[in-house]
Amino acid sequence: MRPFEYVRAATVEDAVTGGDRFIAGGTNLVDLMKHGIERPERLVDVTRLELASIEEADGGGLRIGSQVTNSALANDARVRERYPVLSKALLSGATQQLRNKASTGGNFLQRTRCYYFYDTARRCNKREPGSGCDALDGFNRIHAILGASEHCIATHPSDMAVAMVALDAELLTRKSDGSTRRVKAEALHQLPGDTPHHEHVLEPGELITHVDLPPLPDGARHVYRKARDRASYAFALVSVAVVLVTDGDAITEARVALGGVAPKPWRAHRAEAALKGARVDRDVFRRAAEAELEDARGHGDNDFKIPLATRLIASALAEAAGLDAGDDR
Amino acid sequence: MKLQIDGQDHDLGDLDPRTTLLDALRERLGLMGTKKGCDHGQCGACTVLVNGRRINSCLALAVMHEGDAITTVAGLEADDGTPSALQEAFMEHDAFQCGYCTAGQLCSATSLLREVKRGEPSVLTPMGAELSLSELSDDEIRERMSGNLCRCGAYANIVAAVRQAAEAES
Ligand SMILES: Cc1cc2nc3c(=O)[nH]c(=O)nc-3n(C[C@H](O)[C@H](O)[C@H](O)COP(=O)(O)OP(=O)(O)OC[C@H]3O[C@@H](n4cnc5c(N)ncnc54)[C@H](O)[C@@H]3O)c2cc1C
Ligand code: SF4
Ligand code: FES
Ligand code: FES
């Protein structure tokens, strides 16, 4: 690990003027620093900021401080009751030990688990722009089928962020000049194009202070499903977050987001368009899923993700609509 | 720089901020109870409790834990050295072979019992369900212990030991 200077920020003001790199739970950053992939010169510890609470927001939503841990967020009674898809997504990720450290802000900004990104002996455009991408012709079982480019096919590994995108969450940030802004969770991450090292829209030194969850329509049904190589403690091969509102037999609102398939938490707009106003019906669900995967492209080892994602979306929708018991996993 | 470990203050002087909590315990203080497996958050051998909650000490920077109460496996027994009910259960059920993962398993399971007592859900807990230590299913125990790998595969006995301790505490 490269030497770095460590400072603990006492206030948000201190944090944003104290340096341009933050450490929260450290569960991703420390790991990447050990590998020599991240080499910050100065780290501002933001864990002692007064950003560790969840509060009622005007209009019926919740405001989550960026230092709320993944376990505290998943356990919160209001989140369990009003945003169960978020609790379930969080609890599907990592382990209790990791969730106890991981923060809401840090979870959004965790980096890919692409093997070649981690292996500094291999070529990786994300780690070393312009060097090439060894995943294209390598083992790419865990890689992206949507939104990738010829320069990078890595996925964003978060479970939490998938639920946040389905919930239309918004991040609140503060920059070093003191200004603040709101960034939609869906607009936080960027597709790789020819600059896969630019992963998100935040500027260096821009601190995530809060995440706002807007209220949901009454009667919204929530499902989070995650397919992976072992039952627990594994990243998603494909995950699906669904928030479904129905009126009798008609779908009034459907929100679908996918994890494990794209460089960012993927809002399934095509599936949503196919669902809105349609009837609650297994064929409708399957066709909506197929519409989302229409442009999907496999790279060999990950071809299986296309049918898997199609089936998982359809089955999560059926579960949300009450057609399927689901396997509750 | 000071750390409070198992109720005792330890002075680490001018600690290099790169030092993980795990390395501070083992390399700097010679407290060998906590084990290093993968050093990357992937096995759970290094599990300790920070302010009563389990974490992986290999991904924690020691400097970030000044002022926190840290409990290692050595702090689980009573002051007079009596093993905890969980430690007894591990011995009774032979919940280990080589024992390398055991310190982490014990810290993790100690925390698990408290989490269930506080009503904290796992991914398997149905929304709105009440949790009770006496009715914790094997699947719940397995899910809640999934952050602790065992190369020897003592899993069946670990689940049995955790179940016994859960029943004893309920
Ligand atoms: C073995 C293992 C398995 C895992 N499995 C899963 C899984 O199945 N699903 C899943 O979703 N995740 C999984 N994770 C990842 C884990 O969820 C993330 O590491 C964690 O959420 C990151 O949060 P953190 O607070 O520790 O971030 P840190 O490591 O502290 O920071 C991550 C990044 O975010 C930046 N940052 C942190 N906070 C802020 C802020 N407030 N404002 C601006 N920038 C900030 C940091 O500078 C850094 O770049 C796993 C991790 C490990 C090690
Ligand atoms: S897929 Fe992306 S992260 Fe992985 S090696 Fe290629 S460029 Fe690097
Ligand atoms: S040594 Fe920390 S998780 Fe393996
Ligand atoms: S007892 Fe040997 S690793 Fe678990």
C-alpha cells in the first residue's frame, strides 16, 4: 500500500475542504489500496460526520445520511415497511460483517469486481486507460451484457444501488466550494464508452451527504431477486428489483432495475414501457423482459446471462403481482 | 494513537495510517487471537467486534478506530476465564478441525446472537416477522454465518453449536 496522509473530518465543511478523497467503511477502498489499484495521497475519514441518521422527509419520503451503514439501513423499521426492496437488496449483498462497515455513500461508489481490473499484471482500460481490456477475450462470466463498450465490459457490483435506482432515489452532494446539488441515482454512473475510467459524474472532493427516497404510491409491491453462484456471500450474476403497482388486473406503474448485467445499475426502461397500462399476465411479463434484453450482447462465458436475466425479470414481476410465491431469496 | 482492546488501553505511538486493525492487533501488539486468512474481506477469519458489532478487521484501518471498544476472541470469556455458553457449545459439538477459522466464527456467532435478540433481520427473515433465538432455523444460522468460511468444512457442527447457544440464551 502506498503511504498516505490521514485526516478525520469533524464537520462536512472540514471534509470537503480537507482533501479530495474520502474513506467511509473502507471495505472497497482499503482492499483496492492493498492491491495498489487505488493510490490516494490523502484520505479524509468521513465516518464521524453527523450523517448517520435516517429521517422523515417532507412529503412522506425518507432522508438517509451517507454514513448510515448498510446494516442499519436494512434493519430500519421504516425502510422494512415502506421500502422493503431496499432492505432485501442490502441484505442480499456481502455479509453481516461487511454490511456493518459499508456505508450508503460508499456502496454507490464501490468499483467493479472484474478480475482483470484487480490483477495489475493484466491489461485494463479502467485501471490504465488505453492499455486494452483482457476481459474481452478472457474469462468474462461475470461481465456485462448491456451498456458495455469495446473498451470495457465490467459490471457495477452493487445490490443496494439497484434498489435505489428502482426507487427513484436522489443523492445530495456538497462540493469543496460549499455548493450543493442533487443527482438522481440513475444518473450517478456513466457508461464506459471510450473512457471506462470515468465511472460517475461526481467531481473529486464532492461528498455524498444524503440520499433521498421519495414516497411511493400506495399499495406498491416490492421484490428483489438475486441469482448467484452460491446462496450467500457472492456478487450477483443477475439481480432484479421490481416495484409494481396494480389496479385490479391493470398495471398502473412498474419499475424494474437490474444488477450484475451492466456497467451501472440498469433501469429497465424498455420493460417498464411494455408494462405500463398492460394486463397482469405471465406473457406480458415475459415479453417485457425480452424487450429489455433485445440489444443484450454476450461475450462468450456470460452468454447465459441473457436468458437468465429474461427469466429472472419475468419471475420477479410474477412474484410482485402475486402470481408466484417466489423462492424468497 | 490508542486502541481499546478487550477492555484494555494499548498505546500504539505514531501508527502508520496504512496499518489495518488486524495488523495492529497481531503485528504491533502481539495479540494473536485474531487470525489472518485472505486479508481481503473474503473469509471472516479476522472478525472482531467494534462497539459490539462484527466487522472484518483486515479491511479496517486501525487509525479509524481510535476511541472504539474492540472485542477479540480473547474478550469473549468471562473475567474469571469461564468460557461463554457459545464457546462451550463449540467444544461440545467439536465445531472445528484445525481451528484456524474458529476465532472469527466465535466473534461472528457472538454477534449473531445479539443481532437476533435485537430483532435484526437477515435476507431470509420475512418482512414483519418476529425473530426468536429459540426458533432460529438452520437456514437462518447458515445465512447469518455465511461471512465465515471454514476450509475444514466443520459447518454442520458449527450450525449445531450456534443453535445450542441460541437455545441456551433464549
Ligand atoms: C468479499 C466482499 C463481498 C461483497 N459482496 C457484495 C455484494 O454481494 N453486493 C454488494 O452490493 N456489495 C458487496 N460488497 C461490496 C460492499 O458492499 C462495498 O465494499 C461497500 O458498500 C462500500 O462501502 P464503504 O463505505 O466501505 O466504501 P469505501 O470503501 O469507504 O469507499 C468506496 C468509494 O467511495 C468513496 N466514498 C465513500 N463515501 C463517500 C461519500 N460519502 N461521498 C463521496 N465518496 C465517497 C471512496 O472514496 C471510495 O472511492 C462486497 C465486498 C467484499 C469485500
Ligand atoms: S472489463 Fe473493464 S475493468 Fe475489466 S479488464 Fe476490461 S477494461 Fe478493465
Ligand atoms: S482475513 Fe479478513 S476476511 Fe479474510
Ligand atoms: S476448522 Fe479449519 S478452517 Fe475451520
